[in-house]
Amino acid sequence: MANSVEEQKFSLKEVLDTFSLCLSENKEVYIEHYVEGWRGLVRFMNSLGSVFSFIAKDAVNKIEILANFLNGENGAHYSTIQSMVKYELDNGLVDLTKRDKYPESGSRTLLRLHRALRWLDLFLERLRTSTEDGKTSVMCSEAYNESLAQHHAWIIRKAAGMAFCALPGRLTFFEVMNVGTPEQVVSMLGDALPLISEVYDITEKLYAQHELLQLP
């Protein structure tokens, strides 16, 4: 039996490879690879202890909801983010103004991962361009405040700020990525982050087009 998402060791190379498979030729985002990329990102968060547990646990929940849609009777409609949004909107399967019949629609579920992806993208980019004495707690807090914080209640923001103060140093983050030297990590992040950013940007544009960025 395969190890759970939480138990497997993180590999930045695997996340890079997975996100490189996310986009079709016409720039649609495959949910299967998106979910798999997120499984890798959860391993990254969990490998740093409990600091990111409040985000990682929620991400695992969202990953499983999307996986169930993918493997369900309407799985063909959940092949890409684009096909999912069209199917759910066409069939009235999204709560647009308040949480009602479909609190775990695919569109709402993916939006929560989408927001968290922005935070990780911003944080890892700061880590990539940081100096040896750069403070990971500051980098992480800045990235959080630019992204996820605006969607979290005050008490969660407060807890997040306290948790980030306990983050390990830059070199510990680089070791966790299982790539090699810091220079090799920086190089691979340079390859991986543009892929993650492109997936994010395509999703953001799609959700904005359909006015789904503020789903309750």
C-alpha cells in the first residue's frame, strides 16, 4: 500500500515534473496533475513540522474532494479546470452568492487551493532570491499578507503570524527540498516557479472571467 501524502518524502524535482504536466497544448489545466502537484506541496509543508499544519490539513481535505470528483461518475467533466468550471456553471452546481447546496463544489474547492498556491509561489520566489542571512519568517509573512491573509479571519491571521516566527532558517528549507547544494536548489526553483505561476495565472484569469474569485 502506498504511503499517504503526509508520510512521503518531499522532492522539489517531483513537484517540478508534475506542474510541467499540468498544461495542455491549448493551456487548459489538468486537474489530475494539479492535484498531484499539490500532494507534493503538502509534503513540503509537512516536512517542516507543524508550522504550516493549518494550511496543509485544509489542502489535504481539498485535494481529496477534487480526487473524488475526478474518480466519480462525472469524472470526465473534471478533466481540466476549464471543463469543470463550465460543467458546474452550466448545471447550477456552484453556490455563487452564499454557501448553500454545494459547499464543496469543485470550483469552490479548487479556488481555496488556488489562493494557497499564490502564497507558496510568492514565498518560494522570495526564498529563491534571498541572501544567506534572509529571514524566512519575514519572507513567509510578507507572502502570506499579499495572498492568503485577505481570505482568513483575524484569529487565523494572528495564529499564522505566530507560527511563521518558528520557521527554520533558509538552509533548512533548502535541505528539505532534497535537490543538493543551495545553488542547485535556487536553480531548480528558477525552473519550477514559472510553471507554478503560469498555472496560477491561467486559473486566475478563468475565475475572473466567470466572476468566481470570491465564491463563498
